[in-house]
Amino acid sequence: MTTKYTKDHEWVSVAGDIATCGITAYAADQLGDVVFVELPNIGRIVSQGDEVAVVESVKAASDVYAPVSGEVVDVNEALAEAPEGVNEAAESTGWFTKLKLTDPAELDALMDRAAYDSYLAGL
Amino acid sequence: MSRRHAEEGDLVMAMNNVGRPTAAIANNGAAPTTFSGARGLLQPTSLIFETGSIDRTGVDLPPVKGVKTRLGGLARKSSTGNPGLSEPEAVRHYVRLSQRNYAIDLGMFPLGSCTMKHNARLNEKMARLPGFADVHPLQPVSTVQGALGVMDQLSHWLITLTGMKAVALSPKAGAHGELCGMLAIRAALDAQGQTHRRRVLVPESAHGTNPATAVQCGFIVDEIKAAPDGRVDLSDLKTKLGEDVAGIMLTNPNTCGLFERDIREIADLIHAAGGYFYCDGANFNAIAGRVRPGDLGVDAMHINLHKTFSTPHGGGGPGSGPTVLSDALAPFAPVPYVVTRADGSLDLVEHEADSDGEPFGRMVAFHGQMGMYTRALTYMLSHGADGIKQASEDAVLNANYVQACLKEHMSPAFDGVCMHEALFDDSWLEGTGVTTLDFAKAMIDEGYHPMTMYFPLVVHGAMLIEPTESESKASLDAFIASMTGLAKAAKAGDTTRFTGAPYHAPVKRLDETRAARKPVLKWAPPVEASKIAAE
């Protein structure tokens, strides 16, 4: 399973043709306590860079972009009742969406962990 | 010394032989808690539903006799739940609540982006004149010529100050004014058959209402990046221009408190691309009387009367957001608007069919915020054009004074002079264990309403301070002394002063996260509340 990262602080983890997406621990930390997560409808087709979800914290509301193109096949319903799940485990159980990949080649242009870490270090 | 007896006619006063010390005896311990729950003259309060009791109701009416119900068994059987209070209890309840409030009438209110300037009492006096306060919106226009005259004069002032062609007075707040301007832009595009122009450019430092307004009008939003100096990145703007661009929404001065110095070029670029220029006029108070937005190439701009022209807001409201329009957009101004008839009388154009333009419609039921029109015009007439210019200059001077005095203790977000508000980031707090939020809470203990925090979003841990022209140098110096003291305390490791703040406010630190995650939106009697908790 490969995990890639975007400059907008989303992560995407791919197993087969299913990509699990969320926001990074860095993003969750910057947002502060997350109080609301708006998730897309299942079946929605998104292109890479489209707004796919909204995350709201005590500081700000932010759009979450689709790191890759695909069809929304699952969303993390648990976040609706317990948005704190994003702060607790942003890069595992705090995932937002599962997309069925339409263009796996898009992954190649995203950062791996080492590249993302050095990107963070430069912020 | 022998005691001398007073004799008749003696002028010697009787000696005070009660003898009591009047100075407090030093007490190094903590203040005792009180039996009443009051803290000195600050009375305890509870919710009005917890205070009231039906047997204390102030109005005592005898039971109504001889009335036959026609509700057919549908009459309410349970209590309405209204609290019962005597008049003094009701008055005390609200006065006690007001004592826990913070207001511009109480102290400096440096809430950036909001322009909490003094609301002149003369404005209030004029708005209460019976000829303005007691008119009805459905009165015949012949009986409200004075009120229409206020609208006409106010329109003249707004058009003159902005260098624009027309004004729609009716929008009822800033965002409503944005909606008015963007609907005018859409109407103009539709009239030209340019229905493919649906993309609106919005800088990333914009007020959140800008993209929301664009979407509300059926546009799609395209974000423009900020340059490192906090202004619009011109090269990014150029790449975003195209055949489908409807316009740009730009705030000037922007939300970082900086003047967009490329504004003429931005206007030319957007016009050359076939789009319109919407200017968010929320910060007009920094340039009113000095710069006419019409000269900068603006096509539409709302003006927050409740900011620039000192009408009340922040709970005292209501807002009012007249929108000025350029020659290109003026024909599309919404109804109603005031016109002068051939005989010199004033009239209101109420229907689109009666207009010689192409109004895009109507935004409000009646005329708009009449009471705010009177207050704003009073402010204009009492200041004069020169006074309005000076107010803008003083607002900018005050903000720069604050920035200059605080910059060695805190970190300004951008170099150079600012406009009407000073913006700091939180890099100076790094490693102290104190956040922008903690710092803001400590300001409450110092007796100040906190500055705007975490906005604009483009600045990390933003602290946006807008002193306005209302504050004297003495008042600014007191504020700066408090801020400097706090900044030094934060750097000296006095962390608990901040993380536990406010200590001295009537209500301590609130759990914003829990309030947002588990909001309690309806009051329930204490018994039910405990039952809910048990569940």
C-alpha cells in the first residue's frame, strides 16, 4: 500500500484501485479542534483538485480537495458524530473518503512521506 | 488637661468619640467567597426562566368572565412556560446582564475588520426626531418628503465620496450589498448576452462573504494567490483571466490592512478581459474623503454605513450596506430609489416598469434601514467632507501608532506602514506555550475586547488590531502598555496568566470545542437537563 501527500495537506493511501483519503496530522494540528466534517455523497465523481469535503474547526472552515480523481465509494460516517476523530488519528481512522481511482498515474506526481516531510520543514 | 464643659453659645463641635479606622486592614489571603454569590457590586444572575415564577408576574389581571371558547378542545392545557417576573425583577435581570457585556461605550474595542468606532450621540438624537422615527413605510410619499430628502442627500454624499454614478441604498448589510453589486454585474452580463461569463476571481485574503456571494449569484469562484507582501499576486491574476471571467471581488484596503497599490492595473486587466470590478468596501473607512473608488476603476462597491459612517452595530445593529454603481452598472440598480420630479418634489420609484433603467429587481420589502440613513447623514453633515477625510487619516495614523509601538514586542505580519488596522502573526509567541487564543483571553483580563484573531486566514495565528479614529493618544498608550506588558509576560514564561485566562471576567474560559460539537440550543428545566445527562 502506497501513501502519497499533497501540498494542500491531504493524504491518499492506495490499495488496489481504492484510494483512502484524509487530511494530514499537520493539517489537523494547524486547524485545532475539529468540530464539523462535511462529507460528499457516495457515487459523486470528482476530479483531482475538486473540493470533496469541508472541515471546520474552532479557528476556520477549510475545503478538502480530492488528491486524485475518482468516484466516491465510501465516506467515514463516524466523523459526523465524532469529528474529534480527525484530531485523534488524522492519518488512519480519521480518514474522510474512499475513492475508486480513475487515473492511477496521478499518484506519481504527488509527494511521498520523505518529500512531504521536507515540504513541511520548509513552511 | 482638665475637661472643659461646653457652655451655651460655645461654637465647639461635638467630638467624634466613636473612632474607627477607615483604611482596610491588610489582608494577604484570598478574598472570601460571598454568601450571596455576588462579587461586590457585580450581582449574581441566572437565566430568566430560572429566575421567574408565575406568582410574581408583574401584571395581575382578573380571570376573564363570560367568554365562550371557540377552540373546540384545542385550547392549550399546559403552561406556556413564560417566566413570571415583577417589573423591578425584569429590569434588574437585563441591567445585570448588560453589566456583563462589553461595549464601545465602555472601552476600546480593537476588533480588526469590524471598525468599532464611536457612535455619536447626535446621530441618535436625529434618528429619534418624530418626523423620522414615527413614519410608516406605507405612508403616501407626499407626507414623508423629509425622510425621502434624507435618502436623497445620503445618496448624493455616497455618490460624491465614491465618484460613482448611482447608489442602491436598500441593501441591509455588507454581504447584502455584495449581493446587490454582484447581481448588477450578472444582470449587465446577461443584458450583453455574455451568459458564458460565470467565473469570479477572489483573492485568498478575502472576507468569506465574497466567495459566498459569488456562489449565491450562480458564479463559480477562482482563488487568486497572495504575494509575499500580502497583496494580490498580479502574475497569478493574469493567468486566471479569460473569456469566462465575470469579474473580480477585491477588498481595498485588503483584510491584511494593506492598500492594494496595483489596483489601477488590476482594474484595467479585468476590464480588458471583459469583466467587472467589484470592490468590497468594508474598509472604506481607511480612505473615505481621500480616494474615490470610481477613480480606481471600480464598478460596484458596498459601503458599510455601520462601519465607515458610525451607525451602531455588533448587537446594537442593524447594519446597512448601500451599494454604489459605475456608469456601466447604474441602469441595473434595484428598486426602490428616490427621484426628483419636475415640480421639485421627491418620489420613490417602486416598480421596475416605472424605471428608465433596467433594474434587476428588488432586494427588500420597503426602503431599507431608514434609521441608519438618518444616523449616517448626521455623521456626514456634522463632519463635513474635510472631517470625513480627517477621520480616515486619523484611523490610519492610530493603527500605525499601535503597530510602531508594538512591533518590537510582537511580530507584524508584513513590513512597512499599514492602513487602518495593524496585523501581527504569532511567530513571536513560538516556544512560549501561549497561543493567539490564550493571548486574546488575557486581554479580557486587561479590560479590553480582544482583537480579531485567526483572520485573515493567510496569516498564521493572526491578530488584527483596528483602533479606529475614536481613540485618543492617551487611550492608545494605555492599550499599548497593556499589550506590551502581556507580550513581555508571555516571553518571560508567565504561561498560566494566559492559558487560564480570563481570570477576572464574569464568565471564565468557555469550551468552544464542546459548544460546537455538542451544542445545547434549547433551554430545559434543570430536572430535565439532568435526565438528559443521565441518558
